[in-house]
Amino acid sequence: MHLATRRAPIPAADRIPLLQKVMFSAGYSMDYIATGMIVSLFWMPFFNIGLGINPAVLGLVLMILQGWNAILDPVMGNLSDNARTRWGRRRPFMVAGAALTAAVSPWIWRPPTAWGETGIIVYLAGIGMVFYACFSCWAMPFYGMQLELTPNYDERSRLTAWLTLFGKLTGLLGGWGMAIVTSSWFADPVTGKADIVHGVKTCSWFLAGLMLVSGLLPPLFVKERYYESEAKHQARDPFWQSIRESMQCGPLWRLIGISFFLVVGCYAVGTLGQYVSIYFVNRGDLAAASVIGGWKATALMVTGILCIPLYTWLGERFDKKIMVAAMLGVSMFGHTLNIICMTPAMPYLQIVPGIFESGAISALWLFLPSMKADVADYDELHTTRRREGALNAFYSWFIKAALTCSMGLGGLVLQISGFNVKLAHEQPPEVLHRMLLLYVTLPLIVWACGLAFVWRYPLDRHRMAEIRGDLERRRGRL
């Protein structure tokens, strides 16, 4: 296999208009706020540190919600594929999903505390299921639409470069999110200490507004490329037939393997990393750790944005799988540096490993969505139909499974470490060192498994050129 290949210029007919690229990519902010900030950033600190709920139980609730989301996604993907409206297959679902998700999200942070811990857990499970039902109504059509915006191998990567840019900018907001909600603006008026519960409740209205705006931009400004010329006239896909055909798509399974282990490696220790910074590096000072987290996010955002043109340039000269493997290797090296950079003597030193680790996130945002669009072409060659919603939903099911494992592992690993929230900053030294060791080693093991799937992925640039030629000879250019 040749690592580098010559590429042809992207034809004008294959290019996505700049306005549509920008408007579609803005939708990525909706996903980050809904799944990144709500679930990964605020969930455990708000309910564990703020309300004192057992972290293992919170992890279990997240597992249930991710399992529920995984059930919803194939259904919504199939509904999206089979829709035939004057506005297209995807756009009506996205408008409704954006509005409903934004309306429900603030109520996640308003549990009935008078019901006790059991009542709060039941409430979270119920409101969480409603939230994910609304979000799936938006997310499955959004990612289905992404797979049909261009037939070009490299233009797909350029689109995901824009997605990555918006992901980085929203990630900056997420990075400072903890610093904002624990700032003096929301401090307890009596003690003057950070009040994360008040902070998150107040900011939840602002986040809901951001979700509404970013979720509506793609359906209002982006056209569905394949709808009028092909998808509108094709037969509807029975649900179980759609599932069976997705299961028979070999390249999709390889991509699922890569993504599954990437996600678990990135998110399984996300909460643990927060706690290591708070209790090991910053001696229990939540506000100080949150400020460092904000500067870390800023460094990652700046580095990530500066690297987008480089990653895109390299992606147009090397196969996408080569770039994913290289970026994952760099992330593993960077994450290993935490063993010496997570130190109370120099709290800000933890920013250095994060810059290297951002390669894994960049690979997840920049190349894997582009590779998913390549899989959709492979699938059309074998099924004779455009099934972007079904393929994305099947893929998404395993990503939700990865997130489910991550959330469950997050709470479980925190419990295994011996962490006790009641001891606050007085955690025993052996517990703190165990937390650090688990934080460093777990992602390395998981990412190593992901590398095995990268090398088995079969759709390189040459193969995709053959597939496109076969498709256009059969049904013409779209």
C-alpha cells in the first residue's frame, strides 16, 4: 500500500458552497452542547459534588440513557431515510428536534431535591429519556445529511475540517464552562464559595438558546444533494431490512471498531481527569482547577484550529486511515506525559499533554465523519439505494454503546480509586495516586485496540475512486 497518492483537483460540481459549509458546521455546536457539556462536563460535578449523589449511581443512569438513545437512533434514522416531504427527508425532523431539545434541556438541572436521592435518580432517568428522544430527532437526520452533501473523497474532509473548527470553538466554551459556573458570579452569598448548582441552573437557559440557534441553521440553509434526483424516487426501506443490510456492510464494521475504541479512550476517564486536577493537582480547589481547565481548553482550541489546515492538507495527500493512525499515536504519547505533568508543584503543566491528546479528538471530528460518507458510497454500490440515515444510525448505535461504556466506566473507575466526596480535599495520598494511575493507563490500553481496526479499514483513495466510477456509470452523476 502506498502511503501517499496523487490527487486530482476537486471539480466545481463536487464542491459544497461556502455558506452551506458554514451553516451546516454550526450544527456541530448543537451536538457538543447536548452531549459534551451536559453529559460529559457538568453531569458528574453538578450531581456528585453539588448534590452529593453517588457517582456510581450517576454513571448507571448515564448508561441507561445512552442505551435508550442507542435504541432510538436506528428508528429515527430509518424514519429519516423513508420521509418524503416537500422540504426533503432530513430538514423537517431537524427543525422539530432542535426546538424540542432546547426546550427540555434546562429541566435536567432542576430535579425535585425534596424527593431525596432516589427521587432525583428516577427524575433524571425520566427527563433524560425525553431529552434524548428529542435530540435523536435532530441528530440522526443531521449526520445523515452530512453523508450526502458531496460525492468527493477530499471535499468530504474539507467539510469535516469546518465541522472541526466549530467543534473547537464550542469546545472553548465548554473548557471555560466549569470556570464560569463556579465563578464569583454564582458564589454562595454567605460563604463566598463556588456554588456549582446555582451556576449551572442559571447558565442552562443560555445553553438552551445556543442549542436552538445552532440546531436550526443546517435545516434552514443547507440543501439535500441527493433528494430530488435519487432519494425521492427510491423505494422506502423496511426497518429490519435496513438493519440487516447495515450489518452486512464490512467497511462499516471496521469504522465502528475504530470509533468505538477512540470514544471509550477519550471519554471513559474524562470525569476522572477532572477529579485528578481538582483533588490531586489543586488540593480540592474547584474554582482554581476550573480556571486551569479553561486555559487548557483555550490551548487545545488554538492548537486545534491552527492544525486544521495542516491536517486537511495531509489528509489530501495520505489516505484518511493513515492520518487517523498517526494522530492516535501522537495522542497516546501525549497522554503518557500526564504521569509527570499532573503535579501539584506546577498545576498548569497539565496543559502540555492535553495539546498532544487533542489529536485523538481531531481524528474523531475530522476524518471519521468523512470516512463514514465513503462507507455510504460503498453501501450504495451494494444495495443500489442511498441509506445515509440507516448507516449513520447503525454506526451511532455503537458510538452510543461506547459512550455508555465510558459513562459506566467513569463512575466505576472513580469508585474503584477509593474517592470519597465527603472527604473533599482530604483524600488519602494512596487514593490520589491510584486516581492518577487509572487516568493515565486506561486510555492507552483502549486506544491500542483501536489501532488494530485502523489497519483493517479497506476504503482508501484508490478504492473510493473505483466505487464512484461504478456508481456514476450505473445511475449518473449527482
